[in-house]
Amino acid sequence: MQDSSISATVDFEREGVQHGFLALPYSHDDSAWGSIMIPVTVIKNGPGPTSLLTGGNHGDEYEGITSLLKLANSLHPEQIQGRVIIVPMMNLPAVQNASRTSSIDKGNLNRSFPGNPVGTVTEKIADYFSRYLVPMCDFALDIHSGGKTLDIVPFAAAHRLDNPDQEEACILGAKLFGAPYTMILLEMDATSLYDTAVESQGKVFVTTELRGGGTSTPETIAYADRGIRNFLRFAGNLQGDYEKPAQPTKLLDMPDASCYLQSQHQGIAEYLFNLGDAVELGDVMVKIYSTQRTGEAPIEYRAERSGIFAARRFPAMVNIGDTLAVLAEDCGELI
């Protein structure tokens, strides 16, 4: 396969701290010989595991971006063992545009893996991670939230995997992250996810969803700050005791597709439950009101299973095909 056109201005084998870029040549009207400069920090101190920490996979999700920028400015080699690679803004064009997808090619990075070295800008970024960065790491943490269109109870997550030892390690990493919830996550389509690209290489992988709405709060940044440090302790890069959350973490599971409630109508949504509420099978969760005329009864959407109300669409205006709500089984408290 063709070499990547992305080049790193850092030496991943050098001891100490380096701040640099992943430089992707991009010729356009405003810069014929320009490049997209994706910031990267590498911190190395002797032998040990490598952790790859990423945010900004989607450009309107800010907890990972903010907390990893803070970490890149504050983590010193003497505090760690091994190597920590920090990429706070994986899809830099999306971050700079405050959008889920790239402003250049409309590419959704988290639906572009394993990528293509001669593809679009987004596919080239995915390819570089797949073939260069992921193979370097032992542990990977990718921090997400709901962005502008989703609101989600704050959780760290792992997936069901064919390798039971790998699955167990991923679930343990998600638990020790220390979010209010730990989710065994069922993706709508995992085929082209970064998650799948990392897991297929046998790495220990944890992801998150830390609320949403296209913003962050002091509380959600605190989840990310604490969780990143806990993940580095789990990986063996950082010494010290785990920082436990104020309340015990609860384990949630998404066993099948009935967890997702999707809209078949367009209109204004009225939600009858709050995130985190317990919902019973058959409960009316959402009513959708027509914007075409008055005098029409709303369409009722009922829960297709019992569980915890784990995620919802953030804007009240919904369209056919939008996910209205996600339910997950409450498996009890963990730590």
C-alpha cells in the first residue's frame, strides 16, 4: 500500500516532551502549497506501555479536546513511565468549523476507517491513524460526547468482542475511567468506526460519551480530566491511586437493537422523561407534533424495552430517521 502523505514533525522514539504536528499536504485556493497541521504531543520516559489519547474525532464535542489540550500542557516525563501520544483534535478541519464533519470534504472521521492514503482528506487522516499511530500503542482512549444533536448520560464504554481477554480488559478500563456510568455499547453500525479499527488490531480500547449539546460544562470537563488520569493509571503510564467519582459508577448494557428508538415522522418532539430516568416497556417516551397544521394529535413513541434513558436527540425538531432515544439495561453499581 502507498505510504501516507502525512508526516510527523515529532520523533515518536525520542525521550522527553515534544509538541508538533501531523502535517497533511492540502492544496487549495487560499494556499497552493498548504498543509493541514494537526497538533500532536508525545511524552516519553523510558520503557513501558504506549497510550494513544484522542479527542476531536467529531469537531463539536469539546470535553476531549479541552482536557487533552490541558494534559498536553501539564504532563511531564518524570510523571510517567513509557509513552503517551496526545492528539486533541483528530479531525482538525471539523474542530475549526465547530461541526461534526470536516469542512473540507464533509467526511465523518469516525465513519471513515480504516481510511485510504490516496482518498479524501478525512480518509487520509483515518489511514494515518490505522497504519501508523494505532500500531504504536497498547492502550487507546477516544473521548466523545453527543455534539450538537445528542445529549447522553455521561459514560465510558467498551464493546463486546470476539476475544474474551481483550473484551475483559476494555471493560475494566471503561469501569476505571470513573464516569457516572459504564456502558457495554452496541453501535448502530461499527463497520467503519475508529473503535473497530483499534480493536481489530488487538489493542485495549475505551471510548466515552460525556453529555452533549455542542458545549461542555465544569462537570463534564471534570469527568474527562479525572477519567484521562485514571486511564493512564490503568494503562501503567501513571502511578498513584485511582480517583473515584463521588457516586458509585453504574454499569449499563445495550444487548440488542431494541435499545434504539428511531423516528418515522417529522415534527417537534416533546420528551416525557429525563435522561437517567427508569423507563418501562410500553411507556410513552416521546410525542411528535406536526408542523404542517393544527388539530392533529401527536404521534406517540413508546419504549420497546425497559431500561435507563441513556441518550436522546438534543434539538426538539426531528426528522424521519433520527434517533429519538436510547435505552440501556441497568446492571447495578460497580465502584
